[in-house]
Amino acid sequence: MGSRLDIVEETLSDIAARLNLSSADEVRTYISNKTYGYGGDFSLILALKESKVKHIPPEKAAEEIKSKLSGMRFIKKVDAVNGYVNFWYDFEEIVKALSEGFDESYGRDDQGKGKRIMIEHTSVNPNKAIHIGHVRNSAIGDALSRLLNFVGYDVIVTNYIDDTGAQVADNVVGVKFLGFPRSKEGVKADHYLGDEVYVKVNKLYEKDPALMEKRSLVLKAMEEGSGELAALARDMVIDVLKGQLKTMERLGVFYDLINYESHILAYKFWATAFSQMKEIGAVKLVTDGDKKGCWVFSSSPQGDDKILVRSDGTVVYAGKDIAYAMWKHGLLKGDFRYKRFGMQRNGKELWTTTLDEESEEKHPVFNGVDQSISVVDIRQSYEQSIVKEAIERLSAGKPIRYVHYGYEVVALSPNTANKLGMNAEEKDVLQMSGRKGIYINADDFLDRLYGLILDETKDKNHELSEEECKVVAESLAVSVLRYEMIRTDPKKMIVFDIDEALNLESKGAVYIEYTLSRMAGIIRNSAEEDGGSVPIPDLSDADRKLLRGIIEFPGVIKAAAKNLDLVGIAGFMSSFASDFNNFYAKEPVLKAEGDLRRFRLWLVKASKQVLTDAASIVGMVPLDRM
């Protein structure tokens, strides 16, 4: 049993076998959490279907189902009422199984064993700082990598850097042709170049359109990859990237590999991909009309012709991304050269693709994955669908799992925007635009959250030192921001409100951290050693509800990994924390005596591990004190 203990899965699999259903998942399609008649823990509505198939009353169908379900290990009672089959868990047997099989790996499984998966996320243009809209991308990507690693996948995390784009060229124009300083003392390069140079250069374009010629000159030099302008662009990209990585490190986000778009061109990956697409007839040259001279993808998902190569020979975003996706899945014969970029705070070595001759012969194997997930703004869905279709056609029958994980934008509530010094009308949410200079950098936003939380932490925790208060405040700021980025359906816009995020009543990150701190306090004050069997006293409703959450946890994780559903984990955490606080309010733990005290201390410890693991998966920093 051990670390793979999953009581709910075992129970539903048993039901499936007895009722000749295909799997536990099929049983789930007939489960209702609402029970009928005399209550229970869950209800099976299969009898409603059976009655129609067999042309018998639902009550009779339910009795037939019930007759096949006696003697189940974790079920104490089954009854049939009004066509519904109700189940009561045998919590004594459940506690016995948990106490014997519960360990630090509880909730994990091996669904990803032997499978390699690549997750590409962040991928912010290297001309500016990370703003909170970008944080949604990184929070999603990093949480997915943690989740899939938790269930056994070999996860490779990449950060794709568009170092040939117009935004990089704009900064070069500012420094080389408009006299902006290369850097500013005391200011991170990503903040300075993004907040000052990039914004001001774009305003100057509006006043003097002739400056766009300078941008074209820089873009050409960058694509050719040689000369003073190209070298300046590369150096500025690295400076900005280092600043971005510091922000990500603060958020607890780390990577395995940095890929540069320019290297896809330099290694002729696009040329190889383009040649292969020509061979299978996936692209064609347009000889007349408004697309004359362009190479187009001739079977895009929407049925039109998508330009991949412009008439001037330059490659569009989707084209280079096709080549990149082919590399991910091992559909290209060649590979990049690699070198170490640096050691990250989590102890993981960060690698980068390189054109340098001093590349390292020994390096991890990055590509040739079984599945890839690209966390990309939902507005790029059309281009991503072209990439997916292209590599499927190029795979020569090899199964390809290319997933575009789209997400909507992040906006600020008027209340939050005004608190941050950004003018907003009372009823308007504020959507960010880097080009217009309307955004809030993640560093600045975290600093503001940190300051608010630090003041409150000091007021409420006089026993904590100044340094301990700072650790709590920083951890909470990170946890709040990351939780808010994943608690909402990714296909819906987030309207971030700072007051709501910090409010205990919202049952968000602060509430979850408060619950973890409460659990830790109980354990800390118990002064008891682990060990020995767990006694099984008479259980209260609050005890049983908490146990239900514990046994549901493996299924929540399994479903989240299967469906890439982070929202489900966030919802579980909030609900489970609420169940624990209800338990704490109703049932004594430290004041209980004998077997009841021992049982409830074990229950608290098990609950803390479950909530800690869930919090860690979504990128929160679990706290023992706050």
C-alpha cells in the first residue's frame, strides 16, 4: 500500500468491478455528492440509467445494484432509497489503513513514470521587467511543473526568449541612436530599459515616424547576428533576462533551460522545418494577390492560408515556433549546443542554448519529450493551433501531444489601481499595456504587498523578531500573488483586488496560510513524539469530514494532473482549510485526553501534510508561524 495509498480509487475500482463498469472513472460519472433518504457520504445514480435499459422501476434497479455491493473494505453501509444507492464510509477501517500506509509520499502516484514532459512558460520579451500579467503565465507554468513532477513525470522547464523581436530593437534604438544611457545606477536593467527607454522610444516614434527606419536597421542586424548592433542587442538581452530571473527567483520560479529564438535561426532549424513542410506539401508559395511572394501554411485549422514566410523572406512567429516545437518532440535531426547559465537558488543548474564554441559536451538531454505544454496567452490560440497541426503532419505518424495552455489577461480593480498610484475610474478595471506604459511591475507589486503584510504581522505577532516578521511578510506576499494567479479559471480574466486577496474572509492564500500556522501551532504545543498505532475512538462529524478531505486528496491530485486543472487544487485547499477550522472550533485536540487526544493529534498532522503538499504544488510558501 505505502505511498500509493488511495482509498477512494480503491473503493470506486471495487464498485466498477462488481457492477461490470469499465473503471473507477466511469463510476465517477454516476456519483452525486448529494445523498438521498437517510444520508451517507456519497450516492450512486446508476439505477436511473439501469431502470431505462431494463425497463424496471428505479427502486428495483437500485436494489439490484445494492445486492452486489456487500462486503466492501472501506464501506460500512449501503442502502437503496428512491432509486438512489447511498454509501457510508467505514471510518474505522479508513483510519487503520491511513495510519499504516500514510507517509511523506501520500497523494503521489506513478502516472508519469517513464514519461518526459516539457513545459514552456514565462517567455517574456527581454526588453522589460516582469509585470503582474506575466506572473499569471509563470505561476501557471511553474505550478504545472510542480504538479506533474509530484505524480512522477520527468519535467523539463524552458523559458523561450524572443531575442530577435521589435521590442528588443526599440531599446537598442534608444541607446544607440537616441542617447539614452546604457544603464542606470541602482536600477535593475529590466526596470530601467522597460520602464524608461522602451516607453519613451515608442512615444518618440509617434512624433518622428522616420525613427522607424532605425528600428528596421537594428532588426536586420539582429537577424543577421553579426556586427556592433547585434552584439549590443545580445548584451542588453542578457542584462534584462538576469533582472527577470531575479524576479522569478523571488517568486520561487525556476527553469532547466533558456532557449533563444535567434538560435533557432542560427542552427538552421527553421530552414530544416521549412524544407520538411515543402516535402509534404504543407506550405505553398503564393504567386498572386495580396499575399504574392509569401509562403503560407496551406491547411490551417480555420481553413485559410496562414503566412509563415513574408515576401521579404522574414519568418513570422508561428513559423519559428513550428521549428521550436519540432525540436521539443525530437522531429529535427540536429540539436543545440549548451552551456551553463548559472546556479539557481533552489540548487538547480540553469542551462542555456549557445552559439559559442566553448559549449559543454556533457549536458542533460532536453528534447525528444513525450508531451509538451506551451503556456501562452489565449490571444495566440490561432497561431498555436497552426503549430499543433503542423507538427502533427510532420510527425510521420508518431503520436504527438502538443498542448497549448491558454490563459486570459490580468487586470487591476479600480481600488487596487488607485492604491498603487495608477488613476482609474470607479467602475473601470485597469488592463495593462507595456507599450503604453500602463502596468505594474511584479517587483513593485510584491514590495507593496510585502509592506502591507509586514505592518500587520508586526501588529499581531509581538513575540516574533523583526527578521521573523520580514520572512513571514515576504512568504505571504509571494503566496498571495501566486494563489490569486491560479485560483481562477485560466480562460477568465483575473481582476486582482489587493484588499480581497488579503482578507481572511475570502478564504484565499492568507486563510490557507493561517490554517497551516494553526496546525503547526497545535503540533508544536503537543510536545509528543510520533510513533505507535493510531487509536480509533468514536468519531465526530467534524472528524469524519476532515478524514473525507484527506482521502479525497490523492484523487484531486490525480485528476488535476490528468486534466491540467490547477483551479481544482486551489478549490480543494480552500475547502479543506475551512473544514479544518470548523473541526478546530468544535473539537478539542490538546485538551482531549487519552486515545482521543492521540487520534486527533495524528489527524492534525495528516491534515497539515496534505495542505502543505497542495500549497507547495501551487507555489505557495507554507508557513508554521504568522
